[in-house]
Amino acid sequence: MAFCPLDYRYGSQEFKHIWSELGRHERQLEVERALIWAHMQLGRVSKEDYEAVAAISNPTSVTKERVSEIEAETRHDIMALTKAMAEAAGDAGWCIHLGATSNDIVDTAVGLQLRDSMIMLRARICGLISICAEVAERERDTVMLGRTHGQAAVPITFGLKAAVWLDELRRQLIRLDERSPRIAVGKFLGAVGTGAAQGVHARKLQELILTHLGLGVPLATTQVVGRDRYVEYISWLANVATTCEKILQEIRNLQRSEIAEAGEGFDVEKQVGSSTMAHKKNPIKSENASGLARIVRSMIIPTYENALLWHERDLANSSSERFTLSHASSLCDDVMAKTTDVLKNMWVDAERCMENIKSQRGLVMAEKVMIELVEHGIARDEAHEILRAASFEAVEKKIELIDICSRTPAIAAAFSAEELEEMFDPMNHIGVSGEIVDECVQLAREAIK
């Protein structure tokens, strides 16, 4: 019976396999094999014994079920693993786990899980960046209301809105590339980090194992890899999940009935929005992913606490990390996948965007009139007060601001009717938005090549 929603509802099977019980088992076998390979390189283990161990270092020869049987007796997961491997390896079993402590295997296997996760997460965010770039480019010149404090501000373009998302996603990609070498590391210097059990070539042995596995080599460790690395990883996941929710929250807001400028795609042939309100087209995928993003962020606090271990280690982090690393990783991947899908199928109604601008009766053009008055020699504070009074009168009387402006002496004296009309054209309020969009798109596409 499935218990966790990750088992039956969220995340891709391919990604979840990395953090599954079998995925963990596979990587621990790989680490134990690499240890014997390194000993062979240093002349401590024969090629024949290494090949015998390598031949059984797979989940078919050493099954997870057999390891679980032994663990039920030993109550120690890594001892159970090494006993099961020794059973399968026969005479070559003497060298299994040679010079290692349990956490050499555990943390190095986690390093492999982190490495493999970051490879998939990088591919996922590159796909999201690509789709977001398409949106920014397509909507480059779609004029709409900019909003601050939940109220109409001045015109913006949907392209610029998407470019802000896009550049943030590009920064997230840069952060991942910068952090990956620090995060994907293992360790193999024994019970307290001295390397005493590995002998005079301890550091060489560690280097051979970790480079053979494609992991980074730490300088100093205790019995565990420094959890600051995991803090950095979970923080990145939380940051990306926040970026995605920021995008999805905006789309959900723009889809509100009274705004209706953009929204999540909806399969009108089959999809149902409500069991009772037949007209509904709810942004269900955006809401779903927004909720999951909150779970990702919730993993930050236990991750920080897991870094606080007694002396050279205790076990208080272990059970917690089985949740934090696996769940945050899988859910962040799912959030990015859903955000990509929402952007890919999102609709933008340019006509509705313009209607909403017009519904403001010109009030969102007040800034430009004020600035132009300053250019005509009126002090900035005075110009602001002229437009403030004109705007409030337009609101009170529910008439167009341009009509008030044309009857206001200071404004009428400064501008012709044609100049006023030009100032109240929304297309003249988007500034350098197009240039910014173009550069954001260019930089993003270069980053994902």
C-alpha cells in the first residue's frame, strides 16, 4: 500500500529512482566496488579479487532483499551490505569494506545521488529557461498594465514581465553550476577523518575512489561530509522552487476573472474545472506546483539543524536526511516540470490587456505627463501636485484624465492636443522594455547551449 504522496501522485519515476531504496542500494554497491578498485591501484588487492567483487557489485547479485534480511539481525545497514557482498564474492570477500567506516560508504553514495540529481535538475531548468525565453520573445511588445500594491501603476509589456522571470532562472542555473563541485563530494578517511585505518596512502586512496566515481575530493572531514554542502543544495532547491512559485502566482493572478489577461491552458474537450460550477477553468497545475514549492522550502530548517552534529559525528541527521534530500529533490524537479508545462500552454490575451489599460481612463499615463511638464520648466513637486489633483478629479467624476488635463491651465499651456494624445498612447510608455527582453533572451539561450 502506497503511503507517501510521492509514491503515487507527484514527481517523475526516473528522478525518484535516484532517491529510492533501490537507488541508494545501487550506489552503495558502486562505492564499495570503487573502494576495492582503488586498493587494487595501490597494489593491496589483486586484479582477480577486484574483478570478483566487481562482478557481484550489482543489485541482482547482491539483492536489497538479502541485505534487509541481514539488517534485521545486525540492526546495521552497512554491515548488512558488506556481509551480503561477502557471501556473493566468495574467497574475494576478504577485501570488501577494507579500511572503510560505514559513513564512508553512506555519504559517498549520497554524493552520487546528489550528482545524479543535479544532472537531471540542470536539464530540467534548462528546459524551463528555453520555454520562458520563447514566452518573453513572443510577448515582447504585448502592452499591459503594470501593477504595484495590487493596483494599476504604469504600462509594462508581458515580454518584460517574462524577461524578469527568465533572468532569474538564468541566475539559478549559474548558481547550480557554481555549487555543483562543492556539493557532489564523498569522503573516505575513516571514523573521525584522520585516515589512520587507510594507512600511509590514505589521501591517495580517497582521491582514487572519489575521482573514479566522478565526485569531488574534500580537504578535511570528520566521519561525515560537512553538511554545509547539503545546506547549500537544499537552499538552491528552495530558491528555484520560489522562483517557480513566483511565476505561477503571477499567472494565477492574471487569470482571475476580473483581470483575465493571461492564464493556464485548459483542455476544453476533457478537463473539468469544478464538480458543481461547470463554467470554471481553474489554474490547477499552477496551484498544485505552488503548494509543492512550499514543501521544498520547508526542508530548509531541518537541513540547517542536520549540520549540528556532536563532535566528529552523531546519528541525529541520518533519519531526517532520508526525508529532506529525497523529498526536496524530487518535489523541486516536479515543480519545475509543471512550471514548464504551464508556460508552454499559457495563453495571453493582448486585447484584454489593452482593455484593462483603457479601463483606467488614462490615469496610468499621469507619470509621463508629469515628467513632460518638468521638461517644460515646471518644478517637479509642482508638476506632481498638478497631476495628483487632476487624477483625483478624474477618479471622482469618472471621466478620462486627458479631458481634465486639457482643461488644466498649466498643462494646456504646455502641450497641444496632439502632444497630449501622444502622451496618452500606451505604446509610448514602455521605455526600453524591448531592449531588455532581447538581451535577457540572448543571455539565457547562451547559458543553456
